[in-house]
Amino acid sequence: MKRSSRQAWAWVVLAGLAVGPSSRASESGFEVAVQGAVTDRRELEATDFGFGLRPSWRLAPWLAIDAEATLAPGGLGGSRPFSGSRTEFLGGLRFGRDLGTSGAYGLVRGGVVKFGAADAPFPCILIFPPPLTCAIAQGDTVPAVEFGAGYQHGIHERARLFVELRDQVVKYEGPVMDAGFEPRLESFWSHNPRLTFGVGWAF
């Protein structure tokens, strides 16, 4: 990642931690959130739309463990999709001044993204290395790491709306041709900006 990008994300997370606590302290407990996600898959030159579920366990007022499952059921790649669907499974931490009420927070997660194979034959140029979209069209599962920051707003004693800005970093295997038509003979990481939003309910 470029130094400027690392610094920008670091400031976002620090800003989340610096926001003052709300009027009441939260207790530990179970939470469930439903969410939507918009992801700019830069290396694939496509925008992904998905929805998912995030169960969480708040260990302390400032720390929660998250598990997240997201499905993007539509084709990716315009009129000739190279992937029929995407399924993600991620787990990690959220941390902030008071996760039980309104305020900002940081997050870090890791897991996998599964690219479903193309629903119809996907035409590919017979070159080596092949374009990344051609490799994805056969179906692939790649490791992923996410980090970012979010803000939540309490609309009820137990319900909160939230919005998050994330960077989902995925690892593609070579040899392939990347979006800039540069050959990648070895594995490489790709940054994918993501906007996530939804509503959570505490039990």
C-alpha cells in the first residue's frame, strides 16, 4: 500500500477512537446486524453489490468480536459476467470508546472471498499469462484482509444505524495479466475500497 494511503487510513481509525463516549456505558452482550455493501473491485474494473449478516459478541464497552457473511448474487463484469456470484466470510474486531451507543470506531477483519464461476462460457484471449478475469471465470477463493472505520447512531435503546468505510485487500494468484495489462507472475495483493451500511440490534 502507498504511504499516503496508510497514513489516511491511520488518521481515520485514530479519529474513531478519539470521539468521546456517549452518555451511558454499554454492557457486554450479543448483537446481530444486517448490512449492504458496495465494493470497488479495482483490479477487476467492476463494482460489486452485496448484502449480509454480522453477528457480534461485545466483550467490553470498547471491544467486540465480529463474524460476517456477505453474498453478492449478481453477475460481475457487465454484459458478459466473468463471475456469477461472490461469497465472503470474514471475522475480526471492532474497537472504539463505546460500542453500545452512538460514536465512531475502528475495525480489522480477515477471511476469504469466493468468486463463483461464470454462469455462461466466458471468452478469453489465448495469451500467457491470461487476464485475471479469465482466471476468475473458472471460480476462485482468495484470502482477504479488511481494515477501516465506521460511525454508528443509536435510534433505539438497542438499535443502531451504522456506516463504514473499509479497504478490502485480497490476494490473487499469478501468473495473470492485471487490469493495467502488466504480467503478474507471482501472487499479488489488490486494494478494494468498500462502503458498508446497515442496522444492528443488541440483545
